[in-house]
Amino acid sequence: MTALVDRLLAGEHRALARVISKIEDRAEGYRDIVAALHEHTGDADVIGITGSPGAGKSTLVDKMAAAYRERGLSVGVIAIDPSSPYSGGAVLGDRIRMGSTVGDMDVFVRSMSARGSLGGLSTATTDAVRALDAFGKDKVIIETVGAGQNEVDIVRTADTVAVLVPPASGDDVQMLKAGILEIADVFAVNKADLDGADRTVQQLREMLREATVPTGHHGVDVLDGDSENDREEAENWEPPIVETVANRGEGVAEFLDALADHAAYLDRSGEREAVERQRYAEEIRTLLRTDLQDALDAEIQRRGGIDELARRVAARETDPYTVADELLAPIESCLDEESATR
């Protein structure tokens, strides 16, 4: 494990690919690897790209990677695909649209399965971002499955979130009101050469003016409140709307500039540190929930399985609350003993 980490930190692409495979498969020892990489992270700028199917996310990400390379920056791309119901692996084959940087060793592209995660992002995604960060990638781009209320999970991983909206998409714009509006730090109206682009831009501007909550995925609730200026600036961040025609590369430079403006804002306002703390707090909670569920599943099996417990409840031999209390009792007892020894 130590040798693999050392090879990754030395810039060996094969080691990076192997580490991400271990992370995605949750192979034995992956947690030790991620833990060892953590102290080497914190330098990458993580960008989330989401939007409805057909908005042109893959094409725009491809052009973004090429543009960043022209600026001398290294890039890592994680494309989250729907999970196969049979293998759990990624099923989309549209990564051929990310062809502008084929053969460029400073662009690492990896498709990962959502693995049934409610928000489209599995815990493995966060760990893969950490691996790319430790490897030394300047920009890490996460492309999600699509846009919807559950897609807000990208907030927990990305520094800047961009939402793509195709033109003349009344339903898509309406959907933004259901929750996506609040997570966008930057909007891109892609395929802006099509009819309806101007109307879509106008709709977005009206929605932003009418918003009753802070827009952008870094709201004031994540700030410490130590500085009134910081709080005021956080409230005043207004997501810009950029028009792009990704398949022709039009508007990509302006889009990257908008992303850079948001990154500068995070540093200027001091919000980046607050968001990072929030991110790690949520990651700890997620890991605890996962580990606790695994421990409870094992305890349930020791007690005859969930069907047996359900049978006892149905037979009125016990009740659901008592079953839950009995399952949690060993864990609570261990925690109490640990607290008593401190």
C-alpha cells in the first residue's frame, strides 16, 4: 500500500488509475490509501458540472479540459454515470465525446458509477477527487449524471458548481426552482446558437432576481459570522450567466473566467475555509452512517436476519422500537465504555 501511494505521489499515472480502481471497488486497504493521501491534498480547484440530459455536459467538459491545458494546467475529470443494475458499473458510452485531449497525459479522465447514490455521487467520488488532488492535478472536474433535486450532493464535493441549461427548455428552467437554482455558482446556457437561448437567459435572470434564498451553493449558513463584511459579500454573490456553444468552443474562455471569478471570491471572502470545514463535517457524517449501517447489518444477521425480526414483530412478540433498541444496545455500550475510560 505504501509503495502504491508513493508511486502516485511521484506522478505515476498507472498508480493513479489503480488507486481510483481500488477506491471505486472499495477493495481491501482502500481506506488506508485515502487516509495516507489526505495530507497531500488541498491544492486542486474542484469544479462540478451538472445539468439536464442533453445539455451538452460532456462536450463542454471536453472543451474545458482542452482550454485548461492551453493555459498550462493539468486536469482530472470524473464523469459520473448511471449504475448498471447488474454490475453496478458505469453504463454510458458517450465518453467518446471527450476526445480533444486524447493522448495528453496531463488530462486524466475516469468514468465512475453513481452506484445508486441518491444524489448521483457516491462516497467513492469524494475519495477519487482526493486521489487526483494528491496526484497534483490543478483542476478536477466532476460531471454528474443529470440535474434534479437529488443532484445537490455535488455541493459536498465541488468548490464551484456550474449548472448547464439548454435553450428553449421551459421544463428545465422550471425544474431549477425545485432546488438546483440554489446550488449554482455559475449558469451556462449551452447550445446558445439555437432558438430560444435569449429567452432562457432572460428566464434565468428573472429567477435570480426573484430568489428568496441566497443563490450559489455557498450560503451564509456555512460562514462563521466573525466578519460582517464576509457575510455581506457571501450574500451578494450573484451567479453569472454565460452563453456557450460547446461543440464549437464558443464561450468556453468566458465560462472559465466566470469559474475563476468564483474561485477568487471564495478566497477573498474567506469562505473557502468555512466550506471546507462543512464538507469534511458532512463526509464524516456520511462515513459514520455507512459504517454504522454495516455494523447493524452484521448484528441483524447474527440475530437471524431481518425477515426473522420482522416475523417476531408481526407476531406481536416484540415491536419495532424494541428491536431497534436491542440492535443498538451493543454499540451504545461500547461507546459508553470508551467514554468512561477517558
